[in-house]
Amino acid sequence: MKIEFLNPGITDADIRRAVSSIKTGWLVNGEYTKQFEKMMEIYLQTPNVVLTSSCTASLHMALVLAGVQEGDEVITTPMSWVSTANVILYQKAKIVFADVDRNGILDIERVKEKITPRTKAIIVVHLYGQMADMRAFNDLGITVIEDAAHALEAERDGIKPGKGLACFSFHTAKNITCGQGGAITAPRYLAELYRRDGVVNVNGKRRMLTLGHKYDLTDFQAALLIGQLERIKESHAQRVKVFERYEAGLDGFDFPKRIGKHACHMFTIRVDNRDKVRERLEEAGVQTSIHYEPIHLEPFYREMFGYKEGMFPVAERLGQRIITLPTYNLTKRQQDYVIKEVKKCVSP
């Protein structure tokens, strides 16, 4: 049996809507963009959602809107995709990594140890769909930026992502996708200004008011997202079932525990001899991935900043052992096959 790692839930109706957007000739910031932004505002119960070209763009915009400048410090996790840290460098600020807890979430006690008078913001990652404890992080009195790329459907302690500066992803691997894309919850005027090169229309003319970037999303990508957001309750329920079957079938294995409403974006297990296990699963037709190996041990970060093994031991231990299993709408037969092959490759 062949089990692919990704299988986006895009329907023929989604494709027809995207084609209809293209046929209008208005390919950027059109009616579908406005419609999706409004739908997402309702879904997240937040007043301002602005679509962007990627979650990376959204994170960069969030730092700008938070006033992060050269010489400031931003605390974040080493357990994420590299862009979570890269955007701090875009602002010529200093990255301050703090270690994670055993679920891979930024450890607030380690964060407290890293706070200095130069700390301008904290980027918290809701990893795999698990929200961090936002009540605790917001109580620190420092601007918190949510990297909610994995957590559109999540909720914890009655809090959804997006009550402050939050950034979302519609990358091809995400629960709803347009290939590449993102969104930010932020004051609309400033976010729209920044995503369009700092330019506004005044009396039929374009005027640049500030330094911005070209961070727009195309309208046909927004059109592709609309149906997926309309179906998000059903698709999330399906993902919950997938998680529950993995948790039952892999009982005794080491995997993150769910707290609150989990977005069920990625199901990971932690095993010894990870690379060998992945090779065996690939031979059995089961595609897997790794989310993530720590950012500070990437070649660029080692060479530029001198990071070494042992600096963030929890993140490093997780990064050596993580395997991400297929988590889309698998059939029971497909998932039973994945579970069987995992058990053949490794004992819990």
C-alpha cells in the first residue's frame, strides 16, 4: 500500500471558484480576498484579518507592527520552521532562543530566564496544532506574537488564536491550503499598508506613505481557500478521528499529549534510531516527515552565531527522535496499515 504524506482537501468546487476568480481579470485583492478575510474574522472571533503571501510575511509584518528594531531582542523557540527565527534577523534584531517543554511548546519558565530590558517581543509557536498557554504568556507584559501556522482550529482556556498579533499559514501542508499563503490578525489599515509596499490610493493616485513589502496574496488563492474554510468543522472532526486512532493504535509510544482543542495538524511520534525507522517506513510505502530539527543547529545558525549541541537539550532530544506521520483524511484501512508498519519498525 502507498500512503502519501500529503493529500490536500481541495474539491472540484474549490477549483471552479479559483478559475472564476481568474476569469474576472482582477487577480489581487479582489472580492474573494475580502470575502475570505471576513469569513476568517467570524471564525476566529477577531476584528481584523488581512491575507498575506505567506506566514513568513505575516511574522515579518507582526515584528514591524510590534516596533521591533535593530538592537532589540525577540525570544522564540528553536523548535519550529526556520522562518520563525529568520524574520527576527530581517529586522536586525537579536534572536534569543529558549528551550521547549516535552510537548515541544516554548517553555514559559525558560522564557522568563531570558527576559532582559531589551526584550521587545516573544514569538510563541502553537506547535502541531497545540496552543501554548496564552494566558500565561500574555501575563508577562511583553508583546506576544503567535505563530499559529499549525493552529487555525485550536483553542485553549476559551482563547482562540488571533486575539493579538497572530500569524497563519495556508502552505500546501496545512489543514487548509492554497499552495502558499498566510494571514495576520492586526490593525487593518497598517497591515494593508505594509503588505502593499507602504502605498495607498489617494484621489486616484498611488502614494507611498511608509516603507512596506510586496506581501499580497492573489485573489484566486483566496478563492481556493473559501470552500475549505466553509468545511473546516467537518474536516477538523475527521482529523480528530485520525488523531484518536493513532493515539489508541500507538498506545505506549511517545507522542505529544493534547491540551484543550487541538487543531490536529500533525501527529508526531518520538522514536530512537529515527532515520532508520523512516527508511523502513518508506520501503513499506509510508511517507513521513520531520517537524522539526532545531533551528539553532541548522548550518547557517551554527556558522553565523556559533550555536552548538547541548544548548537547548529538550529541543535537541525531540529533534533527534521525531517522525511526523500522515495526518490528512486517511481511511481506517490506510491508517491501520500505517500503525501496523510503525509497530513492525519499532517497539514502544
